[in-house]
Amino acid sequence: MKKCRFDSTIICDSREQKWDHVKAHFDREGVRWMRSKLPIGDYGRLDNLSTVVDRKASLSEVESNLIQQHERFRRECERAKENGIRLVVLVEAGTQIKSLDDVQQWTNPRQARWEKVDKAHACGRILAVKQAARPPVSGVILSKIMRTMQEKYNVEWRFCTHQDAGRAILEILSGE
């Protein structure tokens, strides 16, 4: 096993799914990890839970959390703030998104489908296809909601690629 500079055991939330790329990075680096339920976030240090990382696989997942599951996500942010826990949301957003400013330029992948169905409905076609009354959230709106969560609950937003998620989690938890 490779000796790594990270000397604590990482707790990986047992409800975390599709984390094989993160696990593979931990294993390559010789990082000790264990699976257990975490009250907040997806990753934390066994010896110090003052910082936790909540990993999101994409901006679409962030949108889902902030729109469809807003109350649940807000409660998690409130719990972190009330308990003095630094909550860092790490978003695997590719190479184009590096900051909240970049989120404004994001195009919601559901937008084109919504517009196509909306146009067809206006012409009386494909009426059997269900359609939300409002279009999906744009990057501009999503970034505003993310900034509000940052200001109100001290949530930190970080961005990385899928391949760099494991490294980014270790950097955050080691205080780098």
C-alpha cells in the first residue's frame, strides 16, 4: 500500500452511490477509508468532522437538490451551520465550470427538450407527453440560488472534473 500524506481515515457515507472513481483514488493514494452513515455530507475525516464534503455528480444534480429537494438540502445546510460544520459542496462539473460565475453560463440539458415539447404542445401535438408548466432552471438562476445558499448557510461551492474528485476531496479535508 502506498504511503500517503493524508494521515486520517475518511468516512464515506454509506448512502453515497457511484463513488467508485473516488474510492479508486483513495486506494491508489493509500488513504484509509470506511463506510458509515454521516449526518451531513458524503465524506469527512474520522478524527475531525468540522469539515465535510457533499459530492455532486453534476450541475443537474445540484439543480435537482436546490429545486425539487430544496427543503431537504436546506435542512442539511442548516444542520451544518448550527453545528459549526464547514460544508463544502464539490460539484463534478467538467473543465468549463470553475466558479459560481461560470455556473451562469451553464445550459440545463433539460432545457432543449422542454422547449421542443412546449412548441409541440402549442401546435396541438404530442399532448400525451407530460410537461412542467415552467421551463427548467437556467444557469443564471441556479447560480443565484447557489450564492444565496452560500451567503445564508456558509455553504462553499467547489468545482472539479470527474477524474479529480478524489484528489479534491482529500485537499478539502486536509485543509488545503
